[in-house]
Amino acid sequence: MKPIRSNELEFFNTIIEDKFRDKRQTLETDLNQEAQKMADKQSSNMAKQCGVDKEIKALEIADKKYKDFLATKELQEDKLFHTVRDIGTQLTAKLERLNKVREWDKSFDDFKPKENGVDYFTNKLDDCCYDEAYRLAKKSHKVYNKLQDMKTASRVILHTGSDINSTVTTLKSEMAKAGIDLPVPTHLLQLSQ
């Protein structure tokens, strides 16, 4: 009796592994096809067999309502967004025209419906209102509007070349018209009060 040599042993082991692996794959393919046929026949009854058919039906109804809501929500959101955008565009155009006429130092053209709200416009209008009120107050303020003239007059008085007593007295009087006190110690200049 001749014993099997190691290289022959290795050769037959490889053949055995390959053949059994091929057979297993063929059988698993057949099992998969057979199981799929059985599952296709039974799948419609599986929920009932497991006792979850009512829950499946309830979930189906709830899921449909949820998806319908999402679709409606998106439509409503788009509609509301377009309304905000359109009104914002109209308001921007109107305020930009007023901006030119009323000489505001503001811009209204960077309104973004998703980022800005009505506060965007009201805050800018509040600033414009303040600016207009400031201009009006400035226009009607007697001292403010004559301040430059008073300053010029004070400089002229200072540069007239008169003596110190009359210069300081006249300068003090002119500055007092603007509500400015000239803090000159009268005893140093021997000014009379």
C-alpha cells in the first residue's frame, strides 16, 4: 500500500474545498429563490399572523396624513414667503423713492424675507424720523444757527488790536450771547463788572 503524498493531499483538499463551496452557493441560490416564492405568497398575511395588522393600518393612515400635511405646509410656507417678499419689495421701492426725496442717509434695498422682518423697516424708519427731527430742531435753533457767526465775531474782536480790557469785556459779552462763559478773572485784568 502506497501512502498519499503531501502534494497529492494538498491537491485533493483544494478540490474538495472548491467543489463544496460551489455546491453550497448553488444550493443557497436555490434556497433563496424558494424562500422568495414562499415569502411573496405569505407577505400579505404576515402582519395579521404577527398580530400587528391593526397597527400597520393605523400607521399607514397616520403616515398619509403626515405626508399630506408636509405637502400642504410647504405650499402654505411658499405662499406666505412670496407674500412677504412681494410686500417687502413694494415697501422697499416706495421707501427708496422717499429716501431720495427726503434726503435720508439710509438704504432699504437689502431686505431679505427669510432673515428680516417688519423690524427691518420700522427700525430704519425710526432712524429716519430721528434724523428729520434733528434737522428740524437744528434749523429752528437760534443759537446753533448763529454759532458760527458768533465765533467769527469773537475772533474779530480778539484781533482788533484794542486794549486788553475792552477786548476781553467785548469778547465776554459776545460769547455770553452763545451761552458760553469766558472764565477770565476780573481782578487780574482790573475789569469792571
